[in-house]
Amino acid sequence: MEAFKILPVLKKKLAFLSGGKDRRSGLILTIPLCTEQTSMEELSATLDYLLSIPSEKCKARGFTVIVDGRKSQWNIVKTVVLMLQNVIPAEVSLVCVVKPDEFWDKKVTHFCFWKEKDRLGFEVILVSANKLTRYIEPCQLTDEFGGSLLYDHLDWLNKRLVFEKFTKESTSLLDELIVINENEKGSQFSNGLTLDFCPKCCFSPLITGHELLSELQQRRFNGSEGGGGGGGGTAWSPMDDELLAQPQVMKLLDSLREQYTKYQEVCRQRSKRSQLEEIQTKVMQVVNWLEGPGTEQLRTQWGIGDSIRASQTLQQKHEEIESQHSEWFAVYVELNQQIAALLSAGDEEDLMELKGLQQQLSDVCYRQASQLEFRQNILQSAHEFHMTAQDLSQQLDGLLGMLCADVTPADGAAIQQTLKHLEEKLKSVECALQSLREKGQVLLDQMSTQTSFSYGKDVSIENKENIDHIHSVMEDMQLRKQRCEDMVDVRRLKMLQMVQLFKCEEDASQAVEWLGELLDALLKTHIRLGDDSQETKVLLEKHKKFVDVAQSTYDYGRQLLQATVVLCQSLRCTTRSSGDTLPRLNRVWKQFTVTSDERQHRLEMASAFHTAAVKILRESPELAELMVDMEAYEEVETVGKGLLDRLTVPVIFPDGSEQFFGSPGDMASSAESIRERMKLVEEKRFLQEEAEHIRES
């Protein structure tokens, strides 16, 4: 029975459980009779509802029923007492009938209850309100009987409605969650329960239950002082756990939380399975398209074109195919990320399936990507081959036009420029032909592996046409290049002597310039005389090699000038530069010879100076017992002074001009080094003389 169904009757307060207890801990049931006629049917319904509230354990302790007959007639009181036999005969321990202040016929009442005592099964006593505390503690009685127990019937009724609503909703929700969870365990999906179930519906019962439980726990321990009989105590709440079954609320909440947790796990597993199924579907879509339409598109594209324009058209078509594939590859990347996320957080049972899907998807995508790349490489190689062939054809046309034109050079520079240009053209043609051969071979090698990507299709016919075209282009270019080479040989023979003449004149002038540069380097950079005899010897060796280089340059210039004379006689012509080249060569060589001889003499003097100085300074100056011949000191001094004097003398060329070695600072540095060595020798001489003087003393 639910409270809302008999709500109007319950509001009349025909009976109530105040929460009070008798001395046996049995609950107190109060039936307040009024002056108006009480409906036994409504009272019976009220009692039935109230007796359904306590637990069986609580009922076993029995009830104490207080029938308040102070405002009612005896007949009604009697009827109510007799009715208790039918409603709660086994649970009633004691019935206390509160009599009114007016006189009841004691004999009649006593006789009636005594007569019915055995049949009733419980004891009935008549008691006035102020004597009721003999049977029940004042703290367990409400204020209408002089007790201190607080009771608010409307508040109790509202809480009962909240409790029953919570119980009904939570029980229904619990049953639904149990069904869903059990179905999930058996892998049986109940679409009616799963699709129509709203997870947010769980929140309302849980919130209501927590609020109700919180109020029950709070009201249970809240009390007020006072009570009947002058004693003090706790005012028991009618919402005690024995009436509202606080453990029942807690049990329902625990069950709801448990089942809702299971339901969340079910939803998580179902979401994971749904995600896995969605991934499987998308994977198969990608695989089916790549192995179906995508593969078919590549099967129809095998040509390489016969020109740049044709190859560009094929490349554009391939780019369209790649664009379509890119959309599916983007789906592959997204799916791969989703699978990776599931693998990192997935259950053990899903790992193998996910890895299998990932492997299948990766294999297909990588294979298709490799085929696209292979096709792109072939088209790129074909495009480069056609571009090289076109460039070579244009170069051959230009070379042929140049050879057919009648060119009359005005001078040697023009002849050399024309021949150089001709050679460059021929070399460029040769490089272009070599590049064409290499690119053609690369393309042929790529096409030889094309059968591995043919999807079972025989592509030998397409390949044969492409291979024949490649060989034909290369052979045609080779023949055209050979014809141009023959014409170049004829033109080269006619111009070779004039070019050689110009070259000899130019090289002879270059030899003069080189010799002048060697002279300049000798004067400006060949300055050091060495800090010791070893270094001076090294500088002498370098100087000899330097002179040998200059000698070979001079000889090379004279040979070129002799060849120029022979060529001029053969060609019966003169040149503008041959007249003054030989005198300039001889003049520079004489200047170099004078300068190199001076350098040779200075190095030899420096070597002699360092050798003599070393003989004196080879031991420590403190070793005074080592005596050196005075002639050695004089030799060092003489050579040193001579070398210092020579450093100040310039080189005098045959034409009377003068030139110093290096800058004044460079000469000062070399002189300072010699002076320091001479100073050391002088100190050694002074020590030796002093030692001799001491011995003589």
C-alpha cells in the first residue's frame, strides 16, 4: 500500500505511529477518536498502512495501542478495540483506552472487556490521561497525553511520501539497471531497455535518496529536553529507522551506486565495442576502396607519353588520382591514431583484434602508397627524359646553324672566341646526349620492374612501345650529334693554326707577366735570413727551387715565341704583340737574375754568420772554462757587420734602376736579429777575457 493512494485518509490522522516505545521497546500506536463519527473502513485502511511500515523484528516486540476515547462515545471505542483483533491481533500486547472525564458505566465496560478478553488475545485497560504514565514513560508520550515526545503528522506524512517515491523510483531504476547489466553479461542486447534508458534518470533518485538519508540521520539525533513525569530525555522522531527503514534507504542507495557503476562500465564497454565496430567499418571502407576503385585507376595508367606535353598530361591525371587517394589516406591517419589510442588503453581481449586491423590497414595503405610513388617516379623520369631530348634537339639545331654560317674572324681573339664557342656547343651537346642516355636508362630500369605492380595484367605491349620509343629517340639524337661532330672537325682544322698562333702569343705574354710576378714576389716576400744556420739552409733550398721555377718560366716563354715565329711564317702574317714580347721577356729575366744573385749572396753570408756564431755560443756563457779562439770572435764580427752593411744596399738593375728587398721595417727586423746574435757573442767574448784576466792574476 502506498501513501499517495490513501493520502486524504492519512491526512485525517485517524491513527499514527508517534515513534514512542513502551517499556518492552514495542512501538506505540495512537488512535485519536474524535466527536465526529469515525469511519471504520478508513481507520482500517490507515491501520493497515501504518502496520506495513515497521520491520518484522519490530513487530515481533508487539504494539501498545493508545485509544484516545476522551472525545468519543463508548460504543465507538468498543468497536475500535474489537476491530484491532481483526487488524493486528498477534502484534498487540496492550490496549490502553483513555477514558473521558465524564462517567462511563464501569460495570458495563468492565464486563464487556472481561467477557471478550480471551477472544481478543490482548489486555485492555481503561485509564485516564494523567495515569497513562504508569504504563508508558512520559518521554515516549506525545503532548496530548502529557508527554514530551514531539510529533508533526503533516511533516511525517510528507516524509513518507518522499520516502515511498524514492523507494519506488529507485527500485524501478534498480530493476532496470540489473536487467541491462545482466543482459550485457549474457551478450544479449535489449534494445527497448538500452535505447530508451536515460543515464540522467539515475541522478534524481540518487539526489533524493541522499537528501532523505541526510535528514533521517540528522533528525534521529536531534532531540529536546522535557517530557512527562517531570523527567528529561530525548524526543524520539517518528522518522526513526524502525519506521522509515533508514537501512533500507542506505541499501537502496548502495545498490543503486553499485548497479550504476556496473552500468557505466557496461556503457564504457559498449561504447568501446561500438567504437571498435565503427573503426572496423571505416577500415573496410578504406581497404575496399584502395583495393577496388583505387587499384583500377592505377591499372589504366601505364603510358609515358612521346613528348613533354603528353607527359605533363599524364602527370596531371596522376595528380588527380593522388588527390582522391589522399582523402582516403587522411582517413587512414585518423583511424591509425584512434587505433593507437585504443591500444594504449584497451583491454587484453581487444589488443589482437585492434593490432590485426591496424596491420591490415597499414599493409594496404603502404602498398597503395608505394604503387602511387612508383607511378609518380616513372612519370617524373619520363618528363625529365622528354625535356632532355627536347633540349638536346634544340642544341643540335643551334650547332648546325652555327656550322653552316660563314664566319670570318677579324682577329685572334675573335678566332679563339669562335672556336671556344664551337667547342662549348659541342661539349654541351655531348653532356646533353650523355644525360639523355642516363635518364633513358633510368626510365628503362624503372619500367623493367613495372611488372611487379601490374596487378596480374600483362603490360608487355605497353612497355614494348615505350621502350622502342626511348631507344628510337636516343639513336636519332646520336646520329644527329655524329653529323655535327664531323662538321666541327672540318671547321676546327681551318681555324686551329690561327688559334694556336694567338694562343702562343698570349701565353708568351703571360710568361712575361709570370716572370714579373716572380720578381716582385722575390723583392717583397723573400726577406727573412733565418734565425739560425739550419733555417738559413732551408731558405737557401727554397731560393734555389724558386729560381728553378723562374728559369722554367723563362724557357717556356722563349719556346712560345719561337713557335709564334714559325706559325707566322707558315701563315704568312704578323701579329700586333709579337714585336715587343721578346725584349720584355729578356729585360725581366735580367732583372730577376740580378735580384736572385743578391738574395743568394745574402743568404750565404747569413749562413756563414750563424755557423760561426753557433760555434761560439754552443755552450752556456756561464761555463767560463771553455775558451774560444779570438779569431772566431773577429770572424763573427766581420761577417755580421758585412751582412748588416749589405742589407742597406739596394739591388741595381742593368738599366740603372734600384729596388730594395721588402720595406724598411722588414730590413730593420732582420738587422735586429743579427745584432742580437752579435751581442750574445760579444758578451761571451767579454766573459772569456775576464776569465783569462783572473787566471793571469
